[in-house]
Amino acid sequence: MPLLVQLLASGSKGNSLLVCSPKTRVLVDAGLSGREIARRLQSSPAADGRLDALVVSHEHTDHVRGMGVLSRRHDVPVYLNQGTLEALPRQVGEFAGVVNFFTGTPFRIQDLVFQPFSVSHDARDPVGFVISHENSKLGVCTDLGVATKLVRERLRGCRALVLESNHDPEMLINGPYPWPLKQRIQSRHGHLCNSDTLDLLAELHHEGLRHVVLAHLSETNNRPERVREGLVRFQELEQWRPVSFQIGSQQESCRAFQLDQ
Ligand SMILES: [Zn+2]
Ligand SMILES: [Zn+2]
């Protein structure tokens, strides 16, 4: 049975990814308001209003804003590591339940297996995930300053990838952000720029890769057209033909896609 995946929102104002097996519906991050995520869930072909669990990559507000509201409304537990739990902003509120996972150790939510791995980002214990269902693997990795060896190893062999393509370096340098923030974004603990993401993608290509969603685009320091320009060079190559590309947006959900065996 296929896995259904839909990026509900992506960008520095809020991130949320819906992953559904026939048995299990999980949100990875819930960074918009509870109300806005509920609205996007309603219009998703994958969700019928039911959620079984929430999973958190790290404590930044753009990943957890709606977490408390959704956990209480759906009466579902929140899976996160201890560092993230301790660093959560207070306004997130109470959870209906908490399940701690350990970075580096796989955990299961019904028929989905999550492999959390460390990423280089300025949060307490930030992680990316490989989510497996039967023989399909989905790699989810946003918010990382550099694609370390560990990240590249973990994301190998995935059938679908949701990867950060945060900024265009030129737009960042010439843009309005104060210098310390520019430095933070560019650092090893910041965010991946478009060309770093394309290099990572080229390295991760394999015959079984079918879906790529480029995510967490900065609204100030990036443009979807710039990201698309970079993708053209892949689309011209024969080996990339079976791959469908999408670019995440803050304003609306991406198209849901199925991950077959
Ligand atoms: Zn973020
Ligand atoms: Zn972050």
C-alpha cells in the first residue's frame, strides 16, 4: 500500500509535512497556527481530519507554533527528543502526550518507522528524518547549515526527498537582513543555499528516486524562479526524467504525491 505525502506549508513562517500510510497519519512539524494547519488538513486528499501523531524536528517557532493546539484537539502524542522538549517556546502550550525519541535511534509509529539523525543547525538537538513504510523511504531534511557526511549517508536511497533550498547567496548578501542574521543563515548552523541543495541532490540521485520537494525557501532571500532555474539542468538530463519536482510554498499546500513500492 502506498504512502501519501503532502507538504502543507514551508518557509520561515511555518512548516508542516503530512505523511499518511493506510493506517497512520502523522504531521512532521506544525509551524503554522493550529487553525491554519487544520484548514490545510481539511482540504488535503490524504487526510480525513484524523491525525495519529505529531513529530518535531526542532524547537524553532516555524516548526512548532501549532503543535500544542493540534495535540490537544486531536488528543495525540508529540514525538520529540529531550533537548527539543526542554527548549520549546512556552507559548506552544501543553501536549496531550509526549513520547521521547533518541537522536540516532529509530522509532515506530504504528506502521511507519522514523530514523531521526542529527543536522547542523542552531537549535538544541535538531534532526532530519528518514521515514520508512514497507520498502519505501522518504527523506525529510530542512533547516541545516551544511549537509554533513551523516546527512548524506542517511538520505541515500530514498524514493522521495523533501530538502531545504533556503536562499540565494547573492540575494541574502544584498538583502535587508542585519549582518549578524546574514552570518547566522550562511553559517554551518544556518540554512542551505540553493546551489548547496542542488549539489546534494545530484549526489543523492539514484534510479529509484521519484519525487523531490524543495522546501523552506526564504521569502526575502529567495525566489521560486531562482530555484526552478537551477532545476532546469536536471530536467534536461535523461536520468532525471522520472523525477517529479515541486517547490514548497508558505501560502498553500503542495500537491500530494504517492510513494509506491
Ligand atoms: Zn525552519
Ligand atoms: Zn530552524
